[in-house]
Amino acid sequence: MREECGVVGVVKHGTESHPVPASLQIYYALYALQHRGQESSGITVHNGKDPMTIKGMGLVPEVFDKNALLELKGRVGIGHVRYSTCGDSMIENCQPFIVKYKSGSVAIAHNGNLVNSLELRRKLESEGHLFVASSDTEVIAHLLVKELLKNPVIEAVSNVMKQLNGSYSLAIMIDDLLMAVRDPMGFKPLCVGSIDSGYVVASESVAIDTLNGKLIRDVKPGELVIFRDGGIESHQLFREPNSAHCVFEYVYFARPDSIIDGKLVYKVRERIGERLAKEHPVEADMVSPVPDSGITSAIGYSRQSDIIYEESLMKNRYIGRTFILPGQAMRETAVRLKMNTIGQNVRGRRIVLIDDSIVRGTTSRRIIDMIKNAGATEVHARIGSPPIVAPCYLGIDMASRDELIAAHKTIKGVEAVINADSLGYLSIEGLVESIGINRDDLCLGCLTGAYPVDIPGEKICQRRQLKLHEFQ
């Protein structure tokens, strides 16, 4: 699996100059969200007259230069880090996405994925709208401009939300007005915090922490938040009977120090490890994580099982994009470049290896083979999520159903493919209890094959109501 995207918005009170420009604060916040997307980065700031943008392919420090950032003058702006789940990897799809129209400009940073973006795009094209990119964010921007030409801001946003099917957490600037929007089922995280002389909206609370701010709350599913005149306006535009928070934010995507929908991710992952130890105990000499996402769960497993925690793998945290030559030898070199075994820790020992998930199984096989080649006598794989049996259509770049190993193999079959001495997945009930959110308020589509929203050709979870409920 690949990370999704991260969004940030910053607004400073008043028109006076501030010690730290909004552009630099957005830059620091994006740095904190770099784990959510490493493909491209962008910042747009409004100077009171026009939006100004810097964006490009690459990591945050590769795209932005300090002197150039200081030229992005303005008290309000938005930023984005991207990994493409919809749209090609190209500069045209870098966000924030900007559309200028006769009354001003709209800039949007989007985390999520629309199920009906192609249908909406074709309709807009038939009406004469011109597109320059392949991202579904451009569709949202055109829909919003179309509505703003006819309606006030709140009504325009509401009308756009009625047309969107899928996941979206948005940071939006309409001229110099900052807004935040979360889809009615709350698939993707979005939170609001206060900072010195202003406010920040971000995909994760760690971005607020980085700015020495204070987390205020999460944006509610179906809510529009407007930052205006030094204050926060809340407009609950839609309300569904249940939410559909993505479980993999807690298992893998979010940083452990983030608080998402009231839950500290670190504690969730500790409970996942503890529950794994209860569901799948084993005689072993040490518990070891696949870094980094398996670390916290491995601590929980160790504590519950009373088996010592010790690292068997060391991750190279300074590796960027790798150019992998063809051939098995070079593929193995690429794996060792990213991760290396600690031979003295594993030699002659039985190891419980904790990982967050298994998708295709190829990486798990290579890691387990590396540990066994370093001298481990047994490797018992314990996975902090249930088997992934279906694709994600709502913002995670995941393998197709044919490539998902658990979609067409039994657990014993997966165990054989990855060369583990035993394999234990966390149960769905164990995951739900570890997260601490009601099952009806979680998206489990990739684990069950039944989705919270209508996706052509797929089953829908029967407890969901498909029609948006406008909040009265």
C-alpha cells in the first residue's frame, strides 16, 4: 500500500505582518505530513489580490526554497503533499489546484478519491469546461466555480457535496477566504487547531503540533468550517446515520503521535499488538517489528506475551526514490538497501515478526527470507490487520483484486508463500475493539468486500443509507 495525501491550511488574524509568514508555517506543516505523500508538494498563498503558487514533483525540501517561500506573501494559504490514487504522476496533477473565474479564484487541496469523478468530468466537459489535468481534484474545483457563479459560498459548497460520491477532506481558498470540508461519512481525517495569531487545518494533528499549536477538534463528517474575521464558523451541511472512518489510518497511514477522531494512534497500535498476542500466541525468543509501522504493535505484543522486544531489522530512513535494475539480484539489493538484518540479534532465535499488513506478499517473503538467512531458526508472522481481500476505491493506492494474495489464498496458503513458520492475522473484531470506534462507523471495505458507498460492480454494506441527508 501507498500513502495517500496530506492537506494543510493556515490563516493569520488581521492584516498586520506576522513574525512567521503563512507560507513558512504551511511548509513546516507539510514536512510533518510528508509520510502521507512523497510524489509532489505544493503551496498556494493569497496576497489579497491574487493567488501565488509554488509546486513541483518531489519531497517537501526538494520543491521549496526558503527565499522563494518568503516571496509568497499573504496571511492565508493552503498546501498539499501527494501520492496519486487518482490521476497520473505528473506536474499538472500537483496540488493545490487553482481555477480562476470572473469573480475571483478557487484553490483546492484534496485528500481522498471520488468514485464518480469520470462521470462528473464528462458532464462538465459537455458543458464547455476545459481540463488540464487528470486528477479528480480538478473536477471538484470546476464544480465549485460553477456553483459560485450562481450562489453564495455556503450554498455553493453544499450543492457541490450533493454531487460527490467518495472520500474527500478539503482545504479550500476562495480568494482569501479559508475553508475546510470533510465528506459526509468522514473517510479521511481532518482537524482544526489554533496557532499563534491564527488557525490551522490539517490532515493530522502532528502538523498542528509542529507549529506549536493546540488541537481544537476534528472537522465533523459533512461539516463546512469557515475561518472568517478572526473566528471559526461551523456549518453542518450533511449528516449521515453512520461515519466510515478508514481503519488503515489507525493501522498504517497516520503517524503514531497523531490524534484522529479522538483516538491517539499510538495507543490504538499498542492495543492491536496486545490483541494479536491474545489471538495468536506462540513460543518464541523475541518480538521484532517490521519498521516503522510495526514498531508500536510489536511493543504491545511483547508486553502482553512477556516475550522480549528486540529489533531484527534496521531501516535506512534516508533512502529516497530508488532506481531498480532488472534481475533478481538487483531486486534483492534494493530490499537490503531499504532494510538490513541485525545478524547477532536473530542468529539461533525464534522470532515473532510484527507487520501492519500483507498486500501482495512479495515484500513479506523477502523480509522473512532475509531474517532466516541471517540465522533465525523460526519466523512467526503476526499481522496487525485482517486479511485484505478487496481493493480500496476511496483513497488508498492498493493492488488490484487479482494481486491481493489473501483474496485467492487461504491463511495457510499465504503462510506458505511468505515462508513463515506460522501466520496470524488480527481478527476484524479485534481491530474494531483496538480502535475503539463502533464498527458501524468504520470503513472495512478492503477487509470485507462490502463498501460504505455505492461502487459499480461491488457489494455495498446493507446497513448504509446511500442518500445524503441534508442537515436541517
